[in-house]
Amino acid sequence: MEAEPLPEQVQGLLQDLDGFAAAPGGQQKEKLTELGPLVSDASAQVKKLIDEDLAALNKKMNDAGVPHIVPKPATQHRDDGDEEQDW
């Protein structure tokens, strides 16, 4: 059976943890331990993509007279479910 994509796994864990007054249970702690390094690695890959790969592509596009690709700013979800800009 194929594992769910990382964003869905993280979202599922966050939904499990949301609203509980107690500390995470054993299964949730295991999932946090499992997903932590995966999220860190994925974040590093996205940062490299934006900082290096996209910058190099934009330079080539500039040299060719084509407009830049500008990534949309990251958003943070508030507790009420509305999106809020945080950067």
C-alpha cells in the first residue's frame, strides 16, 4: 500500500492533535518523530528550489527578456481556519 503524501500525513496528525487538552499519545508521538525529519527535508528542498533553482531560472529568463516567476508568500492558518499572512 502506498503511503499518503507528506502534506496529507502532516495535516492528519495536526487534526488529531487539534483540540486535545492532554499531551499527545504514543501513536501521535511516534508519528511526530517519523514526520519531523521528513518535513525538515522537504522544507530544505523547497528552500533550495526557491533560493537557487528559481533564481537561476529567473536569471536565464531575464537574459532572454522574459519576466520573473515570483513565488506567492507563505501563509499561516489561524485557529479559526482563516488564512493569515505571516511574512
